[in-house]
Amino acid sequence: MEDYSGQSSEFRPASPAAPRTAAGAELENLVRFKVYKRRWFVLLVFCLLNCSNAMTWLTFAPVADQSAQYLMVSLEDINWLSVVFLVVAIPVSFVTTWMLDTLGLRVTIILGSWLNMLGALTRVCGTLPGQSSTVLFPVVMLGQTIGALAQPLIIFTPTKQAALWFPDNQRTTANVIATMSNPLGMLFANILSPMIVKTSTQIPTLLMIYAVPACITCFLATVGIRSSTPPTPPSASAELSSCEPFIQGIKLLLKNKAYLILLLCFGSFTAVYTCFSTLLEQILCVQGYTDDFAGICGALFILFGVTGAGALGCYVDKTKTFIEATKINMCTTVLACIAFTVVSLMQHQKIALAAICSVFGFFGSSFYPVAMELSVECSYPVGEATSTGLIFVSGQVQSFLYMVLLQGLASPLTEAPLSTCGTTVLSWRVPLLVMAGLLSLFTCSFVIFFHTPYRRLEAEERTPSQEYEQDAKRKKNYSK
């Protein structure tokens, strides 16, 4: 076995009765486990793929009017080009979790990259010169659907990739980098689409530009990712990875009280994040705020979220305070949500709204990767893809329910003299209050009832002989 300096060394496990200090454990890990520079290339491919897929998802939303004019459909049909990602992801997520834990990381990510590229190229084919007007929208929708099939294959990979390729003191940081590339893709789409599309005739150019990174990423994934795991493991949990069979893993998760609390509460936060991003412009326009200002607020929300995620990821990597960081960020996010509910109903509050959206993003987005790591810690030895995948499904289902509920509670306004919304003006007072109330309820539930040991970290701290013994006992118990 090689150590970090590349020199050969032999590891002799200590006697079970021998005392094991923290310094000795760290030295033992340095001798036994090795990391490879290739892990950064693998992480880069994941980031590019995640970013490209997010750009595919939100290609048309910032230029909805021009897209509707070019494709000769209604704005409601254009909205479905984004909603299809939400609908498709729910059933495909279960297949993805099985693939990651059974077929491995390489097969899953390469399939995701090919689906992402085929979706982007299909959209381009639908807008080539000479196409009949009757097939424009169906072909573009087909491309979006193929891209939607790739989304779970991409979004589920960060925790698995971090666990298999990075040491324990870099896992959270790697997860943060990979996960936050998705909102960066959303930000790029919101900036690039309006910049490129000034008239409806430029929609084909937009689709061709977005197809370029999808093709490049597919090539890098297919050629560059040669294995699901490195030649030697980077940590004890990676070395002793014994992911339970998919069905058995589901059964174990359904019996895990702490995991179920995280599943429900964090899914609610994901739903609020989705609703906030989707409805921000419609909420602000009632009080006279322009689309440009709403775009600035959305950009601040994403930028500060990425910044907060980076800072929190580095902190948690060093301190391993997953639970404390998650609970504090949840509480601060609720306060920001309540503040947004109050201030968004007022007029001439641009500075306050921009500041609140920044705080909302900083705390509301930053703990997403940490919560994903926490789901693995509280459910170990269930596979990373299974534990994080079910949380993703919970977020998607609750996002759909929240969207239906909030839009149903929105009531038409007869008088809105400052409105910039167009012909239809809705009151979002009640939906915002309901959203803040639900978020407060789930936060209180999580803070009070969520308690769990860090199962994966505890497994890594045990001596090799103890770990193998515990692993054997665990398998024997699970097989009964």
C-alpha cells in the first residue's frame, strides 16, 4: 500500500486490546489509505454535467414570451418545458438509486451524460430550418424529457462520488462543490438566455449554444471516467463499503426514525426553495417591482447560497458538526422566510428585499449538501444513493404539492395600481403566510425530535479488526 507521499509501506493492524489514540488513528489512516489527483477530474466532470443539465432545465423560463412566439404555443405550454423535469424525476429516481448502488458510479454518470447530450441535440434538431411548425414544440418537448431523464442520474451522484473518491476530511467540501454546480447552472441560464435571445428568431441559436457544453461534458465523462472507484480506497468507510441490497436498504430506512424526520423536514425545505425560485417574479410584480429587479433578487439568492455552501462545507469538514450546522441554518432560513413574507407585501422596499433574498439564499441553500451528508451519516451502511435519493424524491413530491397548494390559495386582485404583472394579478398574501407557517412547523419538528449518532464516522474510527467484526455481525442481523 502507498501512503500520501507515494512511498511503499506496510500496514500491520494493532491488537484489539491495544490502546488507540487519536493521533495513532490518524497516522494509521495515512498509512492505509491513499487519495489520487484523478478525483479532482472526476469532480470537475460532475460539476460540468450538473451545470449543463440545470441550464437545459431552465433554458426557456427567462425568455418565455420569445419561446412561445417561436414555438407557436401558449405560455402555459412553455412552463411545461420546465415542469417536465419535476414530473419525470419522481419515477426515475428509484431506478437511479438502484443503478448507483448496483451498477456503480461510472455507468450511471456516463448514461446521464449521454442522455443530457441527446436531449440538448434533440432540441436543436427540432428547430432546424425546414421543420414543420406542427413538430417544433413536440420535438423540443421530447428533448426536454430526455434531459429530464438525466437529471436524477446527475443529482444523486455527489454524495456517492465524495464517499468513494475523497477522504473523510474532504467529503463535505467535494459534495458542496458538486451540488452547488446545479444552482450555478440555473444562474447561467437566467443570465445567458436573455442576453442571447432578443427576438424569437434567436431561439435556435440559444439551443445550439447550450448543446455545446452538453457535448463536451459527455465526451469527458465517456473518455475520462474509467472506473467507479479509485484503485485504493480513500477512507475506512469506502474500503468497507457494504451497501445493502436496494430493497433491503429501503426497508432499513423506513425503520430509521431519525432518517424519516430528515426525509420529511428537509423535503419541505426543498419544496420552499423550488416555490420561491419559481414564483418570485409573480410575487414581486404585484407591488410594482420589475422583472429585472426580480431577476437581481433571484441572482443574489443563488450567489449567496453558493457562497454560504462553500463556507459551511469547509467548516463542517473540519468540525463534523452536521446536526448543529443543519439546525442553525434551518432556524435562520425560517426567519428569512418570515421576513420575506412581510416585506414582499410592501411597496418601495428594494434594498430590504435584496438583503433578505441574500440572507435567505445564504442560509437556505448552504446546508443542502450538509444535509445530504447527514442523511448518509444517520443511515449508514445503507447506500449513499438510496439514502440521498429518497430525500430528493421527497423534495420533488412536496415541491409539486406546495406548488399546487400555493397557486390554489392565490386569489385574483381587482385593484393593483402599481402592478407590473400584466393582465392577471394575484394576491400572494395567504400563500406566503402558509409557506412560512409550514416551514416553521417542520423546522421546530426537526430541531426538537432529530437526534442521531454519526454512524459512518463511528465506523471509520474503529480499528480494522473491530470494523470487520461489526460488519460481519451487521450482515448476519440484516439477513435474518
